[in-house]
Amino acid sequence: MGVLNLGYTNIPKESIEIFITGGEELVFSSKTFNALSALTLLHIDQMKKIIMEKRTFFNVNSPSLLIQIQNCDELLIKTGAFENIQSSLSTEIIDVNYVVIEPESFSKLFNSTFKSVKKVILSEGSFNLRSQGHIGRHGPVTIVLFDNVYIPKIPKEVFLTSLASVTFRHCKIGDIQTESFKATEISAISILDSSVQYIHGKAFTDRTLICDFKISKCNISKFHSQAIMAAIGNFTLSHSSITEINQKAVISTIAKAEIIGNSIANFYSSGFIINNWNRVRFEDNIVTHLHANFIEAPANTETEMFTFKGNEIHVIDSSALGNISELDDRIITFYDNFFNVSCTCSMYNWLEEITNSSQKAKIVLNTSFCSINNFLAQCFSIPAGIISMQNFSDKICANDTICEPHKDETKVSSNSTNFFLHTQENEKQNWLTFICIMTAVSLITFIGTSIFLLIRGGKWLKRKVYFRNMQCDTSSQRNEEERTIVPEESKEKLEIPEELTLEFLQILSKKLDNPETHQEASEMIERLYEMFIIEDSYENNNRQDEEAHLYEELNNLSLQIPPPPYEEEKYQHTNEPRNILKLMEERFNTQNVDGVGNNKSPALAVDYSEPTDAAVHLYSELRQKIEKNDEKKTSISPNQSDDSIFAAGPSFKM
């Protein structure tokens, strides 16, 4: 589809609503809708280009007319397109890339909305509504809304006719030029969540009355001198970021002015000149540089309140608060302000300079805060930060402490400064802590494992010849020294047999006579004694609780029989290697004789079988022990050598 030209001959006269969708270019000729007395809606969608020629809606007299243009690329409204329209006109231009409104396009307008338009070009007199008629009972009725729109500039006399409200929301505005708002009356002007590059001088002229002027959450680069001169009922500048407020940027009669929560880089002298005011609030602002007499608000008979509280001032010039010196204390509310200056004991004199009044200086001193830098903190032993001026004067300045900076020569290191030294130290400390924790955990684990192995695996280690279990003998100093656990090296010449044989004992006897192998044979004899004599005796004695009780009685009975005198000497030599070897040979021969009929195995230690009658077994054991003692008494002669006398080891059962 190419260019579509619509004239008054192409549209039925009875049309009430017209919908046009799609197309390359749509052109409305002059007087296209002249004969449509009942037209209420014109809806255009997805059109690339729309052109409304002069007098397109000439003399349309329907009660109301709504024009909706959506999802189009370009819209051009030429001068006089709505000339002499009699209807109550409302326009909605939504999701259009490019919109151009030529001068005096509208002669009458009730409501106009521009939403999500990438670029709007306004011309001088774009909203000069010549046929608007008389102002209604409650004031102007025309509402203009720009929402999410980019406007490179607002030229001169764009808003020349009285309006109910003009709202800019989420907009990007280049310049608001001189006399942009020149209407006699605008009930409300709102600039919300928008950015404005410059507000030039007399952008809001002194011939305009603005009932409610609100600028909120905006970024404004600069208020030029005389930018706002209109008379204002309520003026609000809040939560905005402003780079510069030039001298005499606002010269106005304002009933109520609120400057709250803003970030202002430079607030120049006489930035606000407010006449005939009732209330002025300057609260919670952050001002980088506050110049002398930044607000001039002379008191009058209708003045009610001047509030200056919660502000943060970084640099303040002399006489910056000179305005409050002319106000009565009853209407001044001044507290909780922070001045980013170092606390000194001469602050009172400094406050007199910025307020031009000794009386007002006391008010500022009692309600304001100053800063404690590191130098003062170290000097007076107080925390660095913010402190009440009154507290500093009362507590710090009461003593005679004098702080002076260090005057010695300062040497600048040639090495590059490590800006992240603190961070690196923290990282090193964290790593050191981690390493210490891991080392402690590993050490505890190792010790616990070692103890567990010693407790659980002592017997196994003993059988594998890793440790030696030494007997306690008060007569041998060497045994005391060898009581510690010592790992043994494996011997290639002698190995502990699984069963004790007579041949192995004879080999040990020969090696014991050889000086070169004497030590090795002695150690092997001691190990065999521990394994086959002592250990098996321990195991047999702990079989059952009942048997242990019977053996305890047996031992008690045997203790009542005193041993012969020669037997005491025999026990003294039991632990010598030769005696131990003879003891094991004797035990081995004795077992072979006793076990010929029952068992031919030469094993020295076998499993013990509990007798069927424990009491009978007790007395039989006692009888055998007494008989053996009698035999030994008769077999030993007085001239026998000490070498042939040796004591038997712990008893064991076959």
C-alpha cells in the first residue's frame, strides 16, 4: 500500500468511529472531516507516516472527539490542522517514534497525551489555543501530559494559553528556553523523574500564575538567573540532583516553599529571593558549597515559619545564614544540621561570621554538629566522626589541652603506595588462621589414631615383633631402660617359630654360647618366654570368672606353704637367658612325657578344657603341686651349683 489520501468525499457522512490499520503513508486533506457531525473516534494503528494537513478537522462540531494514534513511525500535525474545531478534543499519541507539532496546530484542546514517544519536536506556539474560550468555573481545563518522552527543547511561547496542568514524567528535556511558559495561568506544573539540561532565564515568566509547581526526583544541570519568576502558590523542589543554582535563579512571590532532600553542588548567593512568603522549609539537603545569603526571605506580617534542619553542608561561606539574623526566634526552627568542618574551640566566633548574629550563633552552636578528624581523635582520645558542637565545647574545650600538628620533616617514600595493604593483610591473616586450624586438626587426628592403634592393636603388634613387653625386675637396671616401646628390626638369621620345638631350643643354646650371637640369642629367648610362657599363662588365667575364683583359692592355699630356702635363690636367676632356656627345655620335656598317650604334638601351649567338676579339679591341682615340691626337695643335693637351679615360670595347662 502506497500513499493514502483521504478527503471529505472518501468518508461516509454518517461515520461515527473510524479505524485505520497498517499502511505506508496516510494523508488527511483539508476539511476531510468537515461534514461528519457525529464523529467521536478516529483510531490509527501501525502506520508508517501520518500527515494532518491544514484544516483537516475544520469546523468539526461533534460533542466530543478522541483521536488515537498508536504504533506508528512518524506523525506530522501542521499549522491550523484543528482550526475552528468546535468539539471537545482529546488526543492520545502512544508508541510513536517521531512527532512534530507545528505552531498553532490546535485551536481548542481538552486533553493531550504523549506517551512513549522517542522524539517530540515542539514549535513556538504549539499549544496556543485561540478558540479555547472563557476559563471554566474552576479554572482552565486543558491537560497536557508528556510521559516517557524525549523533548530536545521547549521553545518560546509553547504554552501560551491558560492550562489546567502540564506534566512531564520520565522525560528527557534538553533546554527550557526563555518564555516557554508564558500563559496567564497554569494551575499545576509537574516535572517528575525527569532530566533537564538548562532552565534559562524567564523560562517561567513573571506574567504567569502557577498554583502548584513541583519538581521531584529530577536531574537538573543549571538554573540560570531569573529562571523562575512566576508567582507561585506552592513550590516544591525535592529529592533532586542540581549542579548549579545561579544568583537570583528564583525571584518570586511564593506562599509556601519547600526545598527538601536535594543534592546541590553550588547554591550561589541570592539563589532564591522569596517575597511575601508564609512558610519556607530547607530540610535534609546536601549542599557541597553554600554561598553567602543563599536565600533572601525578608520577613513580613504574614510570615509564619522558617525551618532549616537536617542539612549537610560541606563548605559554607561567611554570611551564608545571614537571612536568619533578620528573623524572629519564634518563627525559626534550626536544628540537626551538620557542618563538615573540623571542631575547634573557637567555633562560636566562626558561627557568628556565618550568621551575622551572636544570638543566632548560640542557636546554631546548641543544635548543630561538626566533625572529629583523626588528628583530633588521637589528641583528645575520642572517636573520630561527628559530634555535637555543644558537647565538644563543654567537654573538650573545658581543659587546657592544645593540639598542634607534627612539624618535623616528612619523607615521601619512592616506592609506590599499596592502596590495598589492609586487604592483603586480612587475606594473609585468614590464610594463616586456616593453616593453623588444619594443622591442629591433622595433629589431633594423628594422635587419636595412634592411641587407637596402641589400644586395639597392641597384641597384634606384639606378635609381629614391633614392640617388646619387658618384665618389671627391680634387680635388673637394663630391663627398666628397655621398658619403652622400641620398634624392632626384622632378623634374618633367627625368626620366631609358630610352635616351640626342642631343636630350636638347642640352636638357641649353641648361639648363646657363641659371643658373636650371644646378644641375639638372649633377646630371642626373652621373646619366646614372653610369648609362650607368660602370655599363655595370662590367657588361661582369665578364661572364666568361676575358674578364676577357684585358682585364686588355690594360690591362697599355696601361699600358706613356705617355699624351701634354696627356691628363693632360684627365682632370682629366672630372668637370665640360660636359666630361661633351661626352664623352657624342662617344660618342653615334661609336656612330651605327659602327653605321649594322648597327643604326640610337640606344641607347648594348647587350648585349656574346663574340668567337669571344678571342685575336684581344685584339689587335684593342689595335690599335684605338693607332690612336685616333695620330689624337688629330694632330688636337689647340697653341693649342687647355682647354675642348675632355676625357677619355673608361670604355670600353664595342657
